[in-house]
Amino acid sequence: MAAVQWRSRWRKYEPELQRCRPETLPVEFGDYHPLKPILVTDTKTRRGVRKGSTSSSSSSSSSAPPDPLSSMMDGTDPLSMFAASAPETSAVPRCGSTGDLGKKKKDDEVVGADFEPWSAKRGEILARFTTTEKLSINLCMGSDKGKAPSPGSSAVSEKVRTRLEELDDLEEGSQREMLNLSQQDYANRIEELNQSLKEAWASDQKVKALKIVIQCAKLLSDTSVIQFYPSKFVLITDIMDTFGRLVYDRIWTMCSEPQPLPDAFSCDDVNDTAKETCLNWFFKIASIRELLPRLYVEASILKCNRFLNKIGIHTTLPRLTDMVRGIGDPLVAAYARAYLCRVGMEVAPEFKEALNRNFFDLLGTFRQLSGDSVQNQLVVQRVEMPEYLTLYSPAINWILQCIAYRAPEPLLTEMMERCKTMGNNALLLNSIMRAFRPEFVAARASNFIGMIKDCDEAGFPKHLLFGSLGRSLASADPPEPERLTILNEAWKVVTKVRSPRDYINCAEIWVEFTCRHFTKREVNTVLADMIKHMTPDRAFEDAYPQLQSVIRKILTYFHDFSILFSMERFLPFLDMFQKDSVRVEVCRSIMEVFIRHQVEPTRDPVILNAMLHICKTMHDSVNALTLEDEKRSLSLLIIGFIRMVSFSRDFEQQLNFCVDSRATFCNLEPVLVQLIHTVNQLAMETRRVMRDNHSRKTAAFVRACAAYSFITIPSLSSIFSRLSLYLLSGQVALANQCLSQADAFLKAAVSLLPEVPRSINVEGKLRSSESFLLDFINNFLSTLLVVPDHPEHGVLYLVRGLLNMVQDYTWEDNSDAKVRVYISALPLLAAMSQETYLYTIPKMDSNETLYGGDPKFLSEINKLCETLIGQVLDHLKALGREEQTTRRQGALAFALFGALLAHGDLRNNKLSQLAVNLWNLGHKHGYCDTRLSVRTLEHMKQQAQQPDMSHLSDAVQRLALQSRT
């Protein structure tokens, strides 16, 4: 192998480039364009087409070339195939658990998506109405004793008597009471009852299921812990809804035999068995003795009236409304009416008469609030009247929402007039403002403010009334001349609220109105007032959600951060977020808005100082326990800010900013990487401005940029980040004619190679580092072409240093990576031996100029190439000793053959013979890619036609394709 004599092929890069360029031919496209969308039309033939008629189908222009994707499908679009195979008429859809799709469609016309469903209010009620007092559940469990049947009774009467006795057992059975339950325990017990109901129903114990529902409905008469009553109503009516759905589904299933009901069925379509079962359920419920459970249970199955007659629902709802009048407790009665309205909106939303009757009956009960019964109850439970009145809010709000839904505007005027004539009307006024459309309320904002002023403060807090008004004004605009007056009148009341909790709940609502219609001056005043109220006794610690909401609303309307940060009280407001996690979350939200809306780079010192403070807050939250995903997320936000900072032509100021940022964000590695990229980009921008002719000042500046990168890179923990940045920074230094700095970067990269681990963590998985290392080395080799040799070091000292590091590196067992690096180095060395290099750096001399084709320099290159080839051939010989490595041997042999063909002078007989031997070795065991081999031979034949490459003809004759036998 030592007899191999390397000589690089002499290259003429420009003529080669011209020959490699594809020939351009004019193409007539006509109406066709490759990006023009393809029209796919259903071409199925309709059934019953008269003889001689043809089905319509689309046909493209005959001149248009065929679409390659369509040709792969033989011209048939798969979606059209499915459409063609579908039957002409779809089968009757299987009705779901709610049945009656036709009715549902009709209801959708009355109740649209703009109607807020009860399910959306459920969570808010459960979270708002809580208690720390102990609760109890008093259940009456039925007796298990049997009763002897009366002799001589018929089978039917016996069945009826048995079921009635079971209900009697229910009401006269043993008592079971669970005491001292916490709120969570109470909710868990109610959920257990809900599951017991479903299990009893599934096991065909219908009477037991009814007993559970009755007992749960009885719990709604208990107001011993009155603050919890709204949440209790939510939990128990869930069981009512479950029962009503089970009964309806059961009867619907009976109606589906022998054929399903039509979409818009009537009672005439229901079979007798289903009707009898439905009547049986209503008879069972009618036998319940107590008013409240009978009312709730019948309301839960109100929808089942559709199976019996056409007007059953319209006659039952008024009757149930009248039944509520028999409930003595006004709070219990209010929620019973709310449940009727809730059921009524589901089954008969167009029947507004029942809703109105419920509402007017509710107004009639307001006089009870000042009666002895209610007052004594409040004294016993130590509940103040304002707190008691808020318990009515969910019920009254729901009733009014049902009435006001798509109601005409005059109805609001009528409601306001009725409200003025009532005493203690604050509760009703509050619900009116929340129920009607915000546009209607905003148009009468001044009138509502007058009514709020006239309300009794002792009955219902005025700040709650202003809170409800503020919600409407946040969604709709009042008349422009009245806006400042409205804000002043509202804030006079808000700022007098002493309780920090009540204050911030109301102030947070009015912030949106202020941001929506006023300038930073008014918003700054509001923020100052909030700081004044929330700072004493660190009240802000209990109001972080509301304070965060204030920040979100301000960011929604103020996207100009120069205006935002010019508010004197904005940053002091941020200082109230003392809890680390909350403070970081707020800073994150500010950064996200900044990155989303800051279009132009900025150098505004107000913005920069404020954003640096915010970014530093996020950075300082990072500690040893911070998750990698959290670090990555924070880093991306800070990087987004750094990219938006630009001092234009003031490059020194930009560099100073990067220096300060490096000290500020030293714990986030991605940010340091971005800062290095920013400084490198700054150096290249300086080069562009100076048009490759640096002055003394700019030359010193780009050297300072290089020093910044050289100091920062070692602080990175990722070794591949350091390697790539050393190389990139070296390339930037070369481009700016900073040879000593470039030399330092490249030497640092070479000295770092031995530290590269054999495996690295990629997305939580250990992977071999060889592929990453080979990519880096190839990139490094391509850079070395333009790096001039140092006058104090030997010829090709960087190339030799790199190859020595590769030689000493501990590669994986059974790895060919080292040999592949040697093969990759051959093209570099061949390029270095040319008179003119393939690429150079302007204003900088490479080795082509320094050596000028000196024979000693070329001799050094040839010797180094011969050494590398010898190393590769020794490795190939070692691979040939084992049968398992023949595939690797063939691949490496073909790779070396390609390097010799592209860069070696094959006029040398020994080199030419080596190339033939490598070709044969690559094909010896048949593992070589035949298509690649064929293309290689065709390329050689084309090259042989060139005047200076005719010697390849002989080599082609000696190369043969072999296959594995």
C-alpha cells in the first residue's frame, strides 16, 4: 500500500460548473400551472337514468398534462370513490339518549348557541357558595319487611298495592342520618347516591331508584346551613336530571319497537305499552305525599308528557308553577322556580307564559324577606341580610336569563319601571342587569346608575350592583358623552369599599371599561387606587387571580409598550405579585403579548429597562428544581425579547446590551447561545456596512465581538453547542479578517473534540454521538480550505491537528467513523492543491496565495493524502478478515473509489489500478447499490468525452458490474 502515489486532479471550477448546469428548454404551459388546484368532481351514475342519457362528469382540458398524484390512483379520487359507493338514501339515524331529533332541531331555533346553558354556571356556583360548617344528610331507608297480600284481590290491584306499599315504606321506614360532614364529604355522598341511582336502574330496581330520587329531593327543604344552599341545589338537581333522562330513555326504547319513532314524533306514534309505562310513572309520582319531592320529581320527567298528549307540557308547567306557591321558605321556593324554568327551557322554550308566571310569583315573595320567619332564621345562623340576598342571585339570574333571552328591548324598560315601584329592589336590579343583553343595558347605563344610587345600601351592597353594570359595559359601549360620568360615578362607590376582597372583585370588572374607552392617564389612576387599597396588610396576597385578570385586561387593550411602561403605576402594580409562581406567570403573559404585538425592533430605554426587569424576574425564578420544559419556555420568551432589541447603527450600544444581558441571564443556556448569535450577526452587519474595508475603529469592534463569543462559549454545558459556536464564530472572524481570533476559535474546537461523549441525550433518549460528530467534522473541514497557515506553525497545522484528534479519539467498537473522516479529508486536501480555490474570503489571502503552488507545499499535501489512503486500506484489509463485516468493507471501498474518481489524478497508473481494485472490492460480495454503480459508470463515460479526461475511457473498460450470488 505504501507504493500508492497520490496526485490531485487539476480542476477548472468555472467550466465544470457550466457543464453541470441543466439545459434550459422552453415549456408551453398553456392554461396549465403546477400550483393550480385540481378540480375533482363526482362522476357516479345516477340510478334510473333514461336510456340514452349520459351522466354528467367533469373533464379537464385535453392539452393539460396529467396530474402525477391522480395517475397513481388511475384517475380516481378516493373521496369520490366513497361518495360513489354511498347509497342514494341514508338510513334512518339512530336516535340518541335524548330522543326526538326533530324536536331538538325546533328547539335550536328558539334556543341558540348564544344562550348560556346551566352547565356553564354549575362550576361557578359550587366554587362561590361554600361553607366550613358541618353538614348532614338525613335519608329515610325503606323497610325490608314483607306484607302479606290480601286474599281475593286481582293480579292488577295486587301489583298496584305492592308498589304503593313500597312507597309507604319509603316514607315510613327507618331513618338514616349522616352527621358532621364537610363540604367535600357531602358532595361525595351525593355523588354516591347518583351512582346508586344508576346501578339500581341498571339492575331493574325502578322503585328503589325512585326512592333515592325522592330522598334527595327532600334534602332541598333543609336550610340549616343556608350559605351552602345554592351548591346543594346544584348537586341534587344533577340527580334529578339523571333520573329524568333514565325514565325518558326507557320509554323511548319501548317506542322504538317494532320500528323507531320518526324524527318529529307525536303522541299518536307512541304505542300503548309505552303510554301505559309513562302514565304509571306519573301515577307513582302523584302518590308522593310531600310537596317538594313531588314537585321536583315530576319536573324532572316533564319531557315524558310528549309521549301522552300534545299539550301535556303546556298544561303541566303552569300547574307545577302554582304548586310552588305552597312552599313556605322563600329561598327554597326561588330555587324550585329556577328548576322549573330550567326544565321548561329544555322542553318548551317557546312557552314564555310559564316563565313569566314564575317570575311574577317570585316578586310576590320578596315581602317575606322582611318577615319574622326569615329574620329569625338569619339570627340563628348569624347571616347578615346582604349575604342572605346574594344566595338568591343564581336562581333569580337564571329565571331572568330565560325571560330576557331574545326578548325585545321594551321588556327591559318594563322591568326597570316595575323595579322602581318595589321596595328592597337591589337584588332584582342586579339580576336584571346581568340577564338582559349588554347592548340594552349600556344604552341605559345612566338610568341604571340613578337606580343604584336610590337603592338601600343595607339590603344589597352597591358595589355588587356596579359590578353587574360593569360586566355589561365591558361588552357593549354606552353613549360616548356619558362614559366619563359613568366611570366617575362608579369609581366613587368602588373606592369607598372597605373590604379588600369586595373592592378588588368590583375594581377588576371596571378596569376593562377604563382600558376600553380611556387613555393611560385614567388607567394609571385606577392602578394607583388599587395599589392604595391592596397594599395595607398585604391584602394583595389573597387577590392574585383578580390582579392577574387586571393585567390581562390591560394587555388586551394596550399593545404599545412605550405607552404601557410610561404609566407610573404599572411596574409598582407588578410588585404586588410577591408569590414567585404568580409573578413569573404574570411576567410570562407580558412577554407573550410583547412578542406577539411588537412588530418593529425597539431601542426605547423605557421599554428596554422594563422588559429587562421582567425578563430578569423570569430568569431569577430558575433553580435546581426547575423542569427543563419550563427552562426552555422561559428561554424562548427572553430570546424573543432579545431579537426585538436593535440600536440601528449604534453597534457599540448593541454590544453593551449583549454584555449586560449575558450577566443577567447567565443561568439559561439557550439565551446565552442566542446572545452569541446576536454578537456574530452584529459583526457581520459591521462588515456589510463597511463593505469589507474595516477602519481601525470597526476592526477593533469586530475583535471585541470575537472576544465576547470566545469568553461566553466555554460557559455552555452542551458540548455540541460549544463546538458549533466555536466553528461559527471562527467563520465570522475569518470573514472580518480577524485571523488570530479565528485561529483561536478553530484551535479551541479541535482541542474540544476529545471531550465529546460517545452517547448523548436526545429528547430523553440516549443516542450515539457519531453522526453529530461526523457532521461537525465535515463542516470544519470545509472551513479549513480558506484558513491560511500560521507563519509560526507547520504546513497544514490545523488539518494535521484535527486528524490527530480523530486518530486519538475513542470511537465506538466496530465503527467506521474514523475512516470516513479520512475519506472526507481527501477532497479538502485535493482542493488545497489547486492553483485557484473553489471559494475564498474577500480581502483575505488563503494558502493558494501564500504558497502560490509551491512544490514543497504540494508534496506535503500528497504525502498526507497517501498516509490517509494507507490508513483506509489497512482498515479495509482488517474488515476482510471476517465475513460479518463484508458489507461495511464494500461500502467503504466504494466511498474511497468515489473520492479517487472525483479528486485524484487517475492518469497515474498506480492510482488508476487502486481505483479499479476498490471498485471490484465494493462489488465483490454484491452489497453495492446497483443503480448507484450504473449512474457512476454513465458519469465516467460522460467525463471521458472531455479532452482532459480521455484517460477515463480505459478505466471504464476495466470496471464491471457484479451481483451477489
